[in-house]
Amino acid sequence: MGIITALGVGKKENISGILEGQNAIKKIASFDVSGYRGKTGGEISGFNFSKKLKQLKPSRLDRATKLLLTSIDEAVAEAGLLNRLPSNTPVILGTTLGGMLSGEAYHRNIVSGKKAKPSLLLDYLAHYQAIHIAEEYGLDSAAFTISNACASGTNAIGLAYNEIRAGNAEIALAGGYDTMCEFTFAGFNSLQAVTQTLCRPFDKNRDGLVLGEGVGIIVLEEMSCAVSRNANIIAEIIGYGESSDAFHITRPEPSGDGAGLAISRALTCAGVGASDIDYINAHGTGTPYNDAMEAKAIQKIFGNASQNIPVSSIKSMIGHLLGGAGAVEAVITVMAMNKGVLPPNINYQTPDPDCPLNIVDKSEQPASIKRAVSNSFGFGGANAAIIFQGAA
Amino acid sequence: MSEEFVITGIGVVSPAGIGKEAFWDSLINCKAGIKDIRCFDTKNKKSRLGGEIRDFDLDAVLPDKRFRRAANVSKYCLASAKFAIDDAGLDSTKWDGTKVGLVVGVTHSAINYSREFHAALVKEGPLSASPMIFSDSVLNAPAGNTSIAFNVKGATHTIVGGVPAGLHAISYAIKIMKMSNLDMCLVGGAEELDSLVFDTYSRFGLLSPGDRFQIYPQGEQGEGMKPFAIDRNGFVIGEGACVLMLEKKKAAIERKATIYAAISSIHTAMSLTTENCSGICNDIPDAAGIYLSTGANGTANDSTEAKILKKEIAKNGKPYIGNIKPIVGECFAASGIMQAASAAIVLCKGVIPPSTIRHNLIPEIQWVRFNRFEEKVKIKTAIVSSIGLEGEGSFLTLKRQT
């Protein structure tokens, strides 16, 4: 697995930061936020792209691709496949923005009447990052880009999981990514979805989300293939489910039926019941609508068990990574599971009667997590849930 | 794939006609929808041509005020989906939405709204940012809006890609139908004309510089997009949407639906070559009964497409060839679905439109059969090919249902 968030580059910094409950949210530094309601975000600072490229030119790459390349190297190295990734490995990525930073830079020049470099457009469109990854790693099978808003990362892992289950691939690279850009920041501000205080998922006084940036990458491999090459199996994906709300372009369906359907499909796919789940990594954006809806969905699907299953959202610490959220949360869920420690839901102070869940309000809480669900929900009513099981 | 999924509905919004019948009529009569672009200024540009949609009114197709302020790309997608559902003889108000899926392929999606939102931000600052424009500018807005309009609750996806994104969407739709055990899935591609996109491709030298365009009756070609031609000089940009209704074959037969064609196989690869496409058409016994719905668009990749088709099919005989792009323009993600729609109609009707490509062709494509007039031929198989600017692409095989 590979990960980059505002907490740092790599798994070590991220998991220690998350389990300690570190807050990586700061005042946005990459653009002027003085005119916005919200001023904070989970920006990655101090990222230096150092990878020596075989096929691509760094000057033509968007920040998103540089983050991806770094994270993929980490994931592939951990899988023992550095420079040995089979050429028929599909690349399946989720994003909402693609290379939007490059697009913004190009368009800002056009609007301002300045000369705009066409090279900025070579990595702008959202499908080019996957194409560039395939090019750099010599992968000639397929490069798929899914853009289902904030569910994209989980959808990408879900597709990879199903490709392997269907026998279409033995190994797949899957994940999600997005960068911090003013376009999105302005958009979420205009929707009044951004907090002016702190991101407090499931708290009664929650008043909005905080944006972040980052990448999560998972190398998925068919079990017998991994066993036969003595690979270090970190965890198993045992179920995936999805659905859509058919309700509103930005608001979630308030009853939680759509989100619940995705979770119940994942449980059915895994062949496990509600009582078999030991932790729920919630979508938990910190907006009033999402968290109330998600709490309802969890209550409906898990019934009485929902009072006991620990639930947390790491968006309180690193922000909402949009297309990267599901993938980063998958990586963190798996690492927390293997360490036997629950990721905390920081900034949680006042329980909300509309969200009667067992919120993990303290850091460093040990727990035996055999199976965990990670939820992701997005604009346009996209819902996805994935279930991980610790390696035997 | 064992032909378990079939196409039972087709909806098109294209520069050459709104609705399946108008689209087909344009193909049969070689009536191109290529025009001098009006929706933005092309003065001092190398090209003025575009497959522009005019006189389209979503309200006439889907009178629903929730979508009146949606981006054009969403409106095209919504109307195409409505046409496809109606064409399939289905009623979205009566179906179990949890058993229905939707996959939409996009390339630039709501780029007009993205550009407008960002321009206001740069010129006027944060207070100018419109929440309405932002929420409809996201890549998955066409799919989101369409799922809302037609009660699609099974799964809704947006696949982003270049020209082959439409065929990728079909491939993905089959996967999610199997994965989530869906009864049916709407699958489409959608694209809208935009000045920034036009300028970009123009700066990269990819647009045909011709300033007049005409396809004469019987398919003789004037200036403009010249797929597979030796003197091809780029593509003419287009817009529109096309949506297909995919169903499980057994269910479609049981409800006595009109079956246009069955999905036989789909092959996708990065960087297509004659080597990695080997065997893509292995299940085709006789090339004489094949229709090729090609995706060549007057760029360098035309010869790759021709070489692959020649290597895989020429050994079995001479297939008929078609190419809708001189009629509708290069509609990116919508192109592959429009090509698949045209191929499905060919299979169902047993009629082949006149070839839009015939003159001054590269040697790699001269082995196929070019028909000057429409022909009545019982085609058994159609192959839809689509290659992107980076060489990525897909080949879809459709079979006639008897």
C-alpha cells in the first residue's frame, strides 16, 4: 500500500499520526483564502518529487501524477513487485479533479490575457494520470479512471477487486487521488459546505467539512497468486457493494436507504453478518446532512450492533480528500486493523441524538479488529462500501 | 461473454439529428451535422467547423424543471437516456431502481460550466462563485442528473477517458451488471462543444483546418474530416450524447423486447498494437457478414486501427465499412456509443448506410468493401473500434439476434 496525506508521505508517518489523533489541518498556504468562509485544509507540505522517470518528463506532469507515482512506488515496493509489475496489470484510479491544478494554471493565464503554455494541458484531463502511470510502469492492459465524486476511490478498489474475482487480472493497481485547488475550494465554499471552525464528524455542533489532498494506492492480488510467490499479505478484501441515491446532485438521500443498500450489498458479497464487523471507517464528512444520513444507514443495516461497533472518520484529521478519500481511508483502515488500534474521530465533543453511534472519541484505543467496513458517499448520490479482513 | 447481454433501446442526441430515427436518416442519406460553429467565436481560428447541436430543447423531451439549468452535456445525456428507455418500451417510474444501473463515459464533461466558474473566480473573486454552476460542473454531473431523473439506484458510474471512453463504459456496464446482479443498465457517452477544448486541440494541431465541409449525397466527401485518407488533416470536433439500454438476454426475450444486438465481446488495451489485439475477432467465422463501425478520425491513429482490423479480419474476407464521424464530428466519449448504436441498428435492420470514406485512402484500409449507396445485407457481426489520442482503445463485437 502507498499513502500521502497532509500527515506526510508514506505509511509510517500516516498511521502514527492517525492513531495518535494528530490534526493536520492548517490555514491553506497554496492560494489566497482571505475571501473565503473557510480558511483551512489538509495540504501536503514539503513534498519533493524525486523519482527518476523512465518514460515521462517531470516538467509536464501535474502534482497529482507526481503524488501518484510516489505512492505507487511505495505500494509496489511493499508488494515486492518493484520493477517486476506484470505488464498486464490494470491501473484503476478514482478522482474528481484529475490534473486540475494544471488546468487552473492554464485557464488563469487565458482569462488574464497572458500566454498559456499548452504543455500544462498534457496532464490536465482526469484520465491522463492513469494513462501516464501505465506508460511509466510499462503496463499495457488497461487504464481506467472512475469519477463518482467522493466515492471514486472506493469504487476504484471495488472494480479492481471484482476484476480479480472475475479472473480478468491476477494483480491490479487501484486507488484514488485529488489535489488541493482553488476551483474546488471555491466550489465547496459556495455550497456553504465548508466549516469555519473544525471538522467534527458526527458531533452535534458539526458545521461542515474541511478539504484535504492526497493519494491512497493498493496493490491487489489474487490470493493463490500471492501465496504462491510468498508475498506479504497485508489484508484481504472480502466484500464490496455499491448503489446510487437517485435523489439530488449534491445532497444525500436523508433516509440512508441508498447508502444502506451499498453496505448491505458489501456484507452479502462478503458472506458476513452485521455482528461480524468490528470497526466502521465512516465517510463522516462533518456536514450536517451526510453524517445524519450515514448514521441512519448504519443503524438500519447493523441494527442493535450499531450501538457497539466503533465508528470513526479520519477526515477530522486530514480533511476530505474527495476522489482520494476512499482509497486513503482503505489504507488507514487496513493498517489500523493490523495494529489493533482504532483510528480516532478527533474534535468529537457533543454527541448528536441523530447520530447515536459508538464514535471513537479517544486516540490510541486498542481493539481486536478482524473485519472492518469503509464507507464512501459522493455527489450525485454515489454510494460504496468495502469490507477488509485481517490476513490470517 | 456468452452473449448474455443485449441492446434493447437506443437514444441519440447528435449534431446530425435528435432521436434515433433522425440520426439513422442522416447516416443513410449522408446528411452531415457539421456546420460553422456558432456557440463561440471562431474568428481567426484555423478551423471554424464543428458538429454543433442546434434547436435542441430538453423540455420537449423531458419536461422537468430540476434539470433546466444543467449543463448541455447533462441535458444531452438526459434526453438520450429518455429516448433509450422509451425505445426499449420501459417505464422508469415503474421499475425497481435498485436493479437498474447507469454508466456514462465522459471526456471533458461539463467543461463550459467549469470554465465559466473558474473565469468568474479569477476575474471577480470568491464571492462570484456560483454553487449552482459548481455542482453541475463536476465530471459526474451528467450521470448524477440522469440517475435522479430515471430512478437509477442500482449503481451509477462515470468513466473518464478519451475517445474510447464510450466503449470503456460499455465494458464497465457489463462488469457492474454481473457484479451487482442488475437486470438492466443504461450506458452512454456525453460531450459538449466548448471554446477552450476547441482552442486546445487546435493548438495541438489536431483539428482539421478546413473551413467548409460537405458530404455529398452518396457519400462523396468534401473538405473536413477524412478518416483513413492519405491526406487526412485532423478531426472536426463534435458534441452530443448517446445512451443504450443493456439488458440480460433472457429477461429481454421474456418481455418480448426488440433486441438490436447482443454484446459478444469487448477488448480493451493501453497502446493498441497488432500484437496485443491478436485474437480480438476470433469468434467471427465469415468476414463477408461483418460491418465495421470504425472510429478513425483523421489523425495519425487511423493507420493503427486499419492495421489491426486488417490483421484480424482480412483473412476471412471483405467486411463492409462505416464511419459516422464525418457526419457527427469527433464527439469523444459519446463517439463510441454512437458508433455502437449505428452498428446495432445495422444489425437489426439489415441495412448498411453508404460509406463515408472512399477516396484517396491509405493502403491499410483498401481491403474492405465500400458501398456507394445504402445496401440491404444481412450482417451477422459488427465490430466497433475506438482508439484514443494516446493509442489506448477498445474493440467491441456485436452480434445479430435471430
